[in-house]
Amino acid sequence: MDVNERYSRQRDIVPAQRLKNLSITIIGVGALGRQLAIQLAAMGAPKLQLIDFDTVEDGNLASQGYHEIDLGSLKVNATARLCQLTNSSITVDAAPERFRRSMAVGDVVFAAVDAISTRELIWNAVKDRTTFFGDGRMTAEVIRVLTAGDAAGRRHYPTTLFAQEEAFTGACTSKMTIFTANIAAGLLLSQFSRWLRGLPTDPDLTLNLLSSEMTAMTEAPCH
């Protein structure tokens, strides 16, 4: 296999030299986290850490893209296997447990969890230990992508955290599709690739697939 040819078509978009020096943590490997891991493996990320305590169930096949052979397996192990099939040079640390404040994390952290309270826990635990932080939130066909890779993003992100009881609640069957997760992962990694190139990132971006509307906050306001 020609490694140079493997990444030739993304060379101007994903800086290989910068990416190869980073370790990346994904917390939660459900619909969004699994797609982030697969795409990062394809992009050439050298080291992934996957954190999730859950196992693959029937309801995860259509919405999260797991395979039938994965049923009953830990999500971190099933995702790690696919990442290594995608890119045999990748190192994947699969941690089948809940995230804890004391856990070591990578230079880059992606939060792909369900609860806003968990996001707040993660942010408070890693904000001073990471250089880039990404968070994807999805409800049905609405995607919100938040990134903190610079001072503006770090100012803005805490303002998006709120009490868990204020979070929208609805039927689980209406919350997720595989195409929404794929697009959300792509939007997050687009911001990540901009950060890798030293380009400005959008601290807060929302895409409504149903209405075909996108809004982006290009610079976080001062508080």
C-alpha cells in the first residue's frame, strides 16, 4: 500500500504532519461518536481513545450503523475493530466504562453523549487539558455543532450548558437517523480540519435538514 497515495486527495485539507502528532478522545460511541471514529480512522488519525460503557442492541443497528455481528458486543470494541479494518496503522484504546474526571484524555476531545449534564461534566474535566474540543447535539433532523479551539470558542461553549431538566425530551424513536449522524460528524470534522490548518472555526453552528437552513456564529460574543 502506498501511504502517500492513500492520503493524496485530502493533503491540502487535512495537514498530515499536524494530525499525526495528536491523540484524539471520543466520549460516547453511539450514532455520532461511531461516525466520528470511522471518519477519523479514514482521515489518518494515528491514535484514538474510545470511551463508552454500552453494548450494541437491536435499536442501534439502523440509527447508529452497527452491524448485526456486533450485537451484544461492547460498542467501543465493535467500533475499534471497524477503525482498524479501515486503517491498520491506527492505535485504538477502547475503554468500556463511563467517563470519569480523573481519566487521561487526548489532545483533542469530542463529546458525543446524550445528556447535557454529562457534557458539562466532560467540559469541566477536560477544558484545561485539551487544545480542541468538539460537541455534537442532534434531535431528529436538527444538528448543532459546537467547537472550542480558540479563545472565542472557549468563552462561548459554557454558555450553551444548562440544567438537565431544561433539555428537550421526546420519543427515542424520533431522535436519530444514520444520515443525521453522518452529517453531524462531517460538520464537526470540517471544523476540526479548519483548526488543523490554523483557520478560524465557527464556535456554534446549527443545521436544520428538514428546512434546509444553516446558521453559524462566526465569532463568540464577549461576556
